[in-house]
Amino acid sequence: YRRDHMPIDVVISPEREVAEAALRRLKYPAAFDSESFLEDEAQLMGLRLEQDCPVLNTPLRQLNDLFSTLRVIVLAVRREGRLFAPDAGDQLFAGDEIYAFAPNEDVPRLLEVFGKTTKRQERVVILGGGNVGLTVAQALEERGGGIRAKMIERNRASAERAADALERTIVLNGDALDATLLNEAGVSRADAVLAVTDDDKTNLLAAVRGKAEGCPLAISLINDPTLIPLMEPMGIDAYINPRATTVSSILRHIRHGRVRGVYSIGDAEAEVIEAQVLSTSSVAGVHIRDIDFPEGVLVGAVKKGHEIHKPSGGLRIEEGDVMVIFALASDVPAVEQLLQVSIDFF
């Protein structure tokens, strides 16, 4: 069963993908969703806008004028359950969930503009010591940074396995819904509680209990996308959708053109695609304003060499550039067509 003896090109580990998503949520606690692009030099961030957001009721066009040096693009807005690509004249309202794209250097300012604060996560309680929880705990130990983690795992054998595999993480055997055990784990003093058991309802309830005990940030693993609308009423700050995370990894390998990354948003409602422009692509040598994008498509960034550019109508796309593109699911085939080798090549 050696890999070089088997005709398999790519192996995808759902547990590893989900664990990486959990680590991103911990890194950006103000975001309910996040994904890295452009070799980890830029971030897609899902932010829920509250009443105190300083840019509510402001047209996006005006935001570009107010913060002209800020390389931030609002790629999508979810309002009353509907996801759409906003126009320059659209305003943002309290309760909106937006997906904003920015290079890493601009992320702190992005969070500030939308009324979000950043706080270093130093104490984390992980609820669930299965493959996902164990992988997260191991990654936190490997990365250092002074993060102290505790874990609660119901199954004794799994708890013992986790305890043997971890060096600095305290593992407690018991029910993640047990208030006494949560107190013993110090959830009231924790900066974040991460509920990653194999049961959605347990994750939701455990995250709620963690918040009730005083933890400021609750992140829950949710397999069933129909449960995601319950997050906000229950006070859960962020979620991890294993299906979307794993689908994104698969799409990266099956999308046409020189696609380097794909992230699936929501219940496969849209995709954010990172792709390199080929010399024979129909977008090569064309200004962004002249590219025939469908209505539900927006460009989030263009990387030329080592520099990430904020897209504008006058920016010319060249061979070798890397584009980050948001597309509603119905528009993905059209984007693929634009990124593929031109028929003239043959």
C-alpha cells in the first residue's frame, strides 16, 4: 500500500482540513468564517455587521473613496438568507453577513473599519478529543505562542489516546455538557471554546454553555448546514462546516484552468477561486473593465509578481497574474470558461 505503488494523485484528509479551518477561526476570532489565499498572504473573512459598525448605510463606492489606500473588497453579502455580489452603490446594514477580501497587512484595518476588535487567544478549551480536536491541540502545541489548551473528551479510550499524544494540553475525561467539568477546564477564564465533537447538537449546546459560563468566543463544528441559521440566535460566534471545507479541497483539483485554490461558501452557494492567468486565456492582456464577467462575479485581488493589487477597472490582467474571483454557483462555469485555454491555442 505504498503511495508510489498506487495510482492516486491527491489524498485529502477531511480531519486535517477541518482542523486547519478551526485554527483559522482561532486566529481571526472576529470572523465567523475565514480562508487563506495567495500563498497565505491574503484572507477572505466572513464578518457579521452589528449596530455599532461605523460604516453602516454607506455605499460601497463611498467606502472606496474614504479608504482609498485600503486594499479591501467586499465580495459578497448575505442579507435575510440571500447571498449576492454587491454593486458599488449597495449599502451595508446591521445584520448583514459580508465576505471581505484583503491582504494580510490590511486585515487589522479591515476589522477596524467594520467595527471588529482583535484579541490574542491565550486560553482555549477544546470540546472533543477525536481526530479533529487532537489535530487542533497538536497544532497549537507545535505553533507555540504561549497558547494554553485544555480538552474534554467523553470517550475514555479517546481521552487516553489524546493524553498520550499531547505534551502540554490537559485532557479531561467526561461530558462536554457537564457544567462542573467545564468549570474544572476553566471555560469561564478561557478566551475561546472550540466544540468539535462528532455530534452537531452536542457542539451547539456545548458552545452555548461555554458562552453562558463567561467564555467570550464560541466556535462550533456543524455538519448539517440547516443548523447554521441557529448560530446567531444561540450566541455562537463562528462555525466550521466540514462539508464546505472538504469540498473546497476537492474543487481545487477538479476546476478547469490553472486553479490554485477554491473555497466554497455556505451550502455550495458560491465559490472564491484563485487562479493563474495563462497566456492563452481570454482575460490575458485585457483590462478588468473589459472582461465579460457575469453579474454575480467580482474580483477580490490581483497578484502581479510579489505585489497584491486592489482590482480596478483600469488594471490590466497579464499572463502569470494570479486572480482571486468570487462567483455565485450559477456563474462558476462562465468563470471557468474565461480561465481556460483559448480555442485559438489549438
